[in-house]
Amino acid sequence: MSPLVEIRNLSKVYTRGRQKIEVLHHVDLDIAPGDFLALMGPSGSGKTTLLNLIGGLDSPTEGTLSVGGKRIDRLGQSELARWRASNVGFVFQFYNLLPMLSATKNVELPLLLTKLSAAQRRSHAGVALELVGLADRAAHKPGELSGGQQQRVAIARAIVSDPTLLVCDEPTGDLDRQSAVEVLTLLQRLNREHGKTIVMVTHDPKAAEYASHTLHLDKGTLVEGTVAAEVAS
Amino acid sequence: MKRFGWSLVTLLVAALAVALLAVLPWWSAAIVAALLVAWLLATRAGRQALSVTQVGISTMPQRLGAASVVVVGIAGVVGVLVALLAMAQGFQATLQETGNDDTAIVLRSGSQTEINSAMDHDTTVAISNEPQVMRDPQGRPIASPELVVVASLPKKSSGLDANVEVRGLGQGAWALRTNVRLLAGRRFTPGLRELIVGKRAMSEFEHTELGSKIDLGGQPWTVVGEFDSADEHDSELWGDGDAIASAYRRGEGRNSVTVRLKDPHLLDAFKAALASDPRFKVDATTTRDYYDRQSELLTRTIRILGTTVAVIMAIGALFGALNTMYAAVATRTREIATLRAMGFRGGPVVVSVLIETLLLALAGGIIGAAIAWAIFDHYTASTLGANFSQVVFEFRVSPTLLVNGLKWALAIGLVGGLFPALRAARMPVTDGLREL
Amino acid sequence: MKYLHLVWSTLFRRKTRTIFTIVSVIAAFLLFGLLDSVRGAFANAGHNVAGANRLITMSKQSLVVSLPTSLLMRIQAVPGVKAVTYANWFGGYYQDPKNQLVTETVPNNYFDLFPEFRLSAAELRAFHSTRTGAIAGASLAERFHWKVGDKIPIQATIFPQKGGSNTWTLDLVGIYHVADPNLKGEEGVLFFNWDYFDQAAQFGGGTAGWYIDRVAQPKDADRVAHAIDALSANSDHETKTQSEDAFTAAFVSQFADIGLIVGSIMGAVFFTLILLTGNTMAQAVRERIPELAILKTIGFSNRSVLSLVLAESVLLLAIGGAVGLAISGIAVSAIRAKLGPQIPMLPVGGAAWLRAVALMIAIGLVVGALPARRGMQLRIVDALSGR
């Protein structure tokens, strides 16, 4: 099976004033469809940068990056935006939800970019919330939800337009143990039962155990990592 | 419920403070300011307030946008208020300075202004000869039966024709109007088609320079002099009553008779004497009262307009100030909480927020007042007066007006700062520290 | 439209701040409505469609000098003149000297030249056949609660009756209406018969104050005006004839440069408003940078983010502006009802709303421009990492 994500010779250089900082050095990576990949590494290793590139939030300085057969390193900003809308879902550590919108309205956000009617949007959002187990909290605002519940709503939003790829940056970084387990279990279920390809950056080895593969990054290059043992669900 | 009660109390305190501000004279503000400074420097609570204020002021450059909202908003209110009231003040002053208590003007009964009035020759003679009228050393009554007509001249400002008042004087006029000085040229010669032009009329209308010709009643009249009477008459053209009457075919009829009374207290006797004559029905008032009344309608209108506009602008500025100060308090939640955890009491915090707001308001008030004064003091304007002709006047930005403007500024600052200040003081310490 | 909910909830995220800002916008547009109503009354004073064909002939010296009635036939004979009438100023007050009236004495054919004064044929006949008959404008009648059939005593300020009395008692036989809301100021005149005045007044009869002449087409105006003035050239009653528009404009300009005063005040008000709402928008966007970044990650384009912010600022102005203008409309109606038709204030109508909406949109765009650009240009990675 051809890989979903194909990365060859990927480099990213940031310019801070006169200084050039190379964050990623010539990375090669394949991610198979249906894979659940954890990216780990010390701070400054470039893992978030790699994640941002895979998700189309940023463009590489050098190298090629294909997702689903499409060369996204060649796309301009507005093309990337369009591509993201139908191909990627994001989950972040902070600021995921718009605080003045209810859970349903938050989940509906990606659907505003489609031609669906209001009723259709509501129904899709309902399905997504059902999937993450928060259908009964649909009308609540983020302020009325716990940290774990907020992240699950964020996950519902990330999958509502049925993207192939789910990109998560430290999704459990701000959660307590129990909420973290809820969120990771959910991600695992989405991967195993619904075939979503997930790339997750984490610094927590316990979180990485939920993934099927773990890769380590250090100083901008991949270090060979061990395959995580299957975790009993 | 408790919150509501607090808000109500705050509102009452604010209302009381504003009322005091409105009523007290300006030097009392100076005293309060001095007391405040003393408190800030001398007492412990005061010094706390001072340090909080200094922190607030030092962070002002970061909040320049928000601070300018208060300053500009209040400057706008004060500027517009002062400008409009200066217009009313100027018009009223011009008319009030016209006329005094020892001259009286007599009009046909029921007419409110000279141009509506009419009286025949016999009537004017009878009025001039009443015993209460002063006589000159030659025994002639100091009285001037006058004719008021309207001519059309283009205004220098618009180029459009406007009405200018032409007054035909009786021969007692010069003895009557002792405040008139000739600035240039000479007096008109009785019987000839000659005019003298008031100072303000000359600056307002075309074709009024010495030597120019003005068409009256179809014939050319020559301007032979310029006069200054330091009142509303400066907007007029004067000529000989008989000559003007003949040009406008009025014969011996006149509009009014103005007389000098032997004594201001003789007005009632004068009125009684006039009433007892069965040949005519006339009204007499002092010239001061007559011209006062004429300014009433317009000045009242402008004052109402000016105050209304200022009130609405003040509401806008007030809510702008509230926004700014609530935001200022919010951004400094952490600092305030830390200070209070360290032992600073609520009081100093309230005072410091108030001081900051009042300083901004005062800055706005001064800027607004200064701009209004710079642009509008002695600004000349003209409008249609009671005799259906132009009255030229100058805006008067008086010190009282400026002080009034500053009072408005402080009032807005007071209300705009009080609520946020109390919010800052009543914020629970733990909430604030949790923001860290 | 589907974005309305998003924009609305973003706007009211900080309820208190938004409401305070909206109050300031309301104040600004309340003022706009009030002042524009005054400005419009002065500016519109002469712009009467029916008046496009009318000229005013007055004494060259000034409006207060009368003209001989013999001019009527001579003006009628001028080529291009379709109809001529005249009017005399009377003035006077009703009950209290404070209630000064606009009263004119007119001949029978006066209303033929003023088709915009709607009168029934019966009322017109009654005016012609009743010696002391009078016709009042609807706004004037409303102010003093006059009804057709009332006897109305007017106190003269200039012209007493032959016996010396200042009281003229008139019979109200008709009330005229003006349809155009912009010309409601014309509904405040009291007319009575010139013949009655001529017979009963102690002095002032036998003359015409000014003539009103109708031409076939507005483009004839200049030529006919010159021809009419030529009739009285070098006589003792030289005339000045101009279009009704020009006459009114010159008259109005004698009061004050209303346009300048209103323009200056509104300039100051809107300048302050722009600063105030600009500050609010800048703050609001600054706080929301991470959220705007999230929207971009979801796939909202840069242009969409720009539009969302601009929509927010325009909505802010629109809410406050609509409420403010509506309040001004109510206020103007109340003032006009209370103080009568001579108050120079036009009702706040469609034209005022159009102008106001244009302002709301313009100010909203100006105020939202910089914050919107900031939102549009934010780099997702920087914004999410808090830089």
C-alpha cells in the first residue's frame, strides 16, 4: 500500500533577525494510511515543526512533502487553507474551542466552509459529538465543560468533515490523568475502528503507548525508535 | 441583589459629586486639589494611593490608544459645548450692550420690533415733548424719531444678497447716542443722500467703503463716514431721517421714537403720560429691556441646542471612558491583587483609579477648551435679527465658559472613573492572584 | 449569512465592553439624526418640485418694500408667463405674543400657483365666498387645535384695523396639506383674503408684497425674469425677479451657515467615534489572535478572516447606528409635534437612513481595517505558540 504521507529530504529553516536556525535537517519519513504515529523528542527537537508541516500549517524550506498523493509543499497559502479544510483535522494543547460558541457550534465550524445547509451542518455535528460521547453536552459552552470534555469536542470538530489525517499537538498536555486517558482512548478508537490516520506529538511516554508507532526526533533529525507494544483497550 | 444595591449607591454618590461640581465656584476645586495633594504626600493611605497612581501613569504609554479615547472624547464634548455657548454669549452680549436704563424707546402698541411699528408726525412730536424727556441746553428735547428700513447688499462671505438695516435719525440723535464715535470720514449732512456705516456692517457687507455708492429707494447714496457704537447698531447704516423717508416715500411717518429720560426712575411716569394721551396707543420700554428681549429667542435656542448636543456627546464620551477604565483596571488585575495581598487597602486603589481618570479628563477638557478658544474667540458671524436684517456679532469665549467646560470634563471623568475604581477595590484578592 | 451567528457571538464575547461601545455609537447617530434633520430643513427649503416653475418678483430694495398691484396685468402679459399671483405679509400672533404666525393675505388665484397645497374644491370656494375666510396649513391647525368652522382671532403686530383695534377675527374655512415629507415646513402658513385686508386695514392696503409668477418650463426662468424686471426698470418700484429656489436659498443663508455648523459638529463627533470604536476593535482582535489562528487551521482563508473581522466592526456600527437613528426619528417627531411646524426640522426619512447606513458601513470598514489586516496576516504557527 502506498504511504499516505511521503516526506523526502525535508528541511525547515527559520530566520530570526540575521540568524538562521535550521530546525529540521533533511528528514525522510513515510506514514502509512491507518497508522497512529507518536512523535517524541526533547524541546527544540523540531517535532512540532514537523507536525505543522505535515498538517499544512507551514511550508518547508527544502524537500518534498506529499499527502494523499498531493505535493502540498508546492501549495500557496490560500491553496493550503482549502486543502486543510477537507484533508486535515487539528487538535491542540490550548485554545482549541471558541469560548462564546456552544459545543455544537464549535463542531460545526469546519462545515461553514462547505455548501451544506444549516440543518445538514447540525446533523453532521450531532453525529461527531455522538462519536466522542458528548451528545448530551451539545448545548454547553466550553466554560461549562471540563478540560477532557473540551478536548473531546475539539476532536469531534477535527473529524466532522471526515478528513483523512488527524494532527494532534500535545493533546493531553494540559489534562489530568483521567481526562488524558479518555482522550487517548478516543483517539485510539478513531484509529482502529474508523481507520483515521493520526500523527501525535507528545512528551509523555504513557501517551505514546496508545500509538502504534513512535518516532523520536532530536535536533531536527529522526532517531530510530521502538515500535510501541499494543496496549490492551 | 447586593450587587444591585452597590450599583445604586455608587450612582447616588456619583450624582451627588456631579451636583457639587456644578454648583461650587472654581477656586473651591483648587482647594480640593491642594487638599488631595497634601493627603497623597502626608498620610500612609495617601502614599499608597500615590504609588498605585504612579504605576498606573507609568503604564499609560502602553495603553495610549485607550487613554486617547478618554482625552479626545472629552475634548470633543468641551470643544463643541464651549463653541456653541460662545455663539449664544456673543449674540446676547452684542444686544445687551445695546441700550441702557436712561433711554427709552417708544413703539406703536402691539408691535414687538421697530420695523413692525408705525407712527405719524404728530405722535412723534407729542412723545418728544412729554415732561419726562430731558432737554438740551437750547431747550430742545433729547429725542430722535427714527425710521428703520431694509436695504439689500451682498455679504462678503457668501456673495449673496442679505438684508442690512438702514436707520434714519432724527435731529436729537447725536445728543441721545453719546457713545458713538466716528472712526473715519464725517457725519452725514442733514437733507443730503449721505450715509455713515457701522464698523461691523463695513466688515460684513460689500460696497460699504468710504466713497462708495449704495442704492436706496432707487437713488445712489454716498458713504461718507464710519462709526463705532460698540453695540448692535454697528451692523447698521445711518442717514438723515427726512432724507431717507423721502427716498422710501414715507413722508413724515416714523417707526419709533427714542428719548433720553431726565431720570431712569421716571420711566413709569413717562408710560403713564403716554397712556393718558387719547390720540395714540404706544408702548415704551427702556432701550436696555427692548434689546434684551430681542436676543432672548435666539440665545435661548442656541443654548438649548448647545446643551443638548453636549449632553448627547457626553453620554458617548462617558461610555468610552467607562470602557477604557474598566479595561485599565482589568489589565492591572494582577498588580492590584498583589498590592492588596501585600496589605494595600481598597481605598487607595479607588482613589488612584479616580485620579488617573480625572487627569485624563482634565487633559481632554483643557485641550477642548483651548481649541474652542483658539478658533472661536472673536469669531465673527451674523444672523437675521429682529428688524429682518443682519446683526453682526462676535463669539465670546469667556473665562466662565471655559471653567464650565472644564467642569463638564471633570464630571464625565468622575462618573467614568468611579464605577471602575470601585470594581477594582472590591475585586476578591484570590481571583486576582489566580490570574498569575 | 451563515457566518452571522459566528460574527454576532464574537462581537458579544465581552458583553459589557461591546454594549458600552454600542452606547457610544448610539449617541453619535442620535446626534446625526437630529442635526441632519435641521440641516435638511434648511437645505431643502427651496427645493420644491412644484416650485421649479415659479419665480418670485420682489422690490429690488428689499422684501419689506411693497409693489403696486398694477404690475399684475403687466407681468401676465410678458411672453412665457403662464400665471401670476401675489401675496402680502401680515404677521401677527395667536393668543400669546410668543405664538408668532406666518400670515399672508392673498388674492383668489393664489392657490392655483401652489398645487402642492392640497385643498378640496369646496374649501377653495368657501375661501372665495367668505370675506373673512381663512385657510391654514395642517401642521399649524394641529398645533393650535383649529378645526374648519372655528373663529380665530389674530392679534396684528403691524396692521391695526381701521377702528384702531389690533384684533382680526377670521373664519377658518379650509385646511391644506402638503404631501412631500421634506416640505412639511410649508404647512405652517395662515392665509386670508387680500380684499378683506385691503378694505379693513388702517394702512398697508392697495399694494402687493411680492409676486409669484409661473413659467411654462424651468429653462424659461432666466429670460422671463429679465423681462419682468425690465417692466419696472428706472421706475420708482424697481423689481428683482429670481427663481423660487434662488430666492429661498438667499433667504435661508441669512440665518446662518447651517451646513457648516452641523458639518463641524458631526465631524468632531465621528472623529471621536472612529477613535473609540477603533480602540475597541483593536483590543478585541488582539485578544482573539489564537482563536483566529484556530480558524485558519480549520481552513478559513486569509480573506475569510479579514472579512470576519470587518463584518464584526460593521455589525457593531450597524447595531448602534440603527438604534441611534431610530431614537432620533422618535425624538424629532416628538419635537415637531410639540413645537409646531415652524421648527426647522425634517422628519427622519428614507434619505437620512440611506446617508446613515452609508456612514455606518464606511466607519465600520475604516475602524476594522487595521485589526482585520492584523488578523489576516497572522502566522498560524506564531500565533498558536503565543508569539
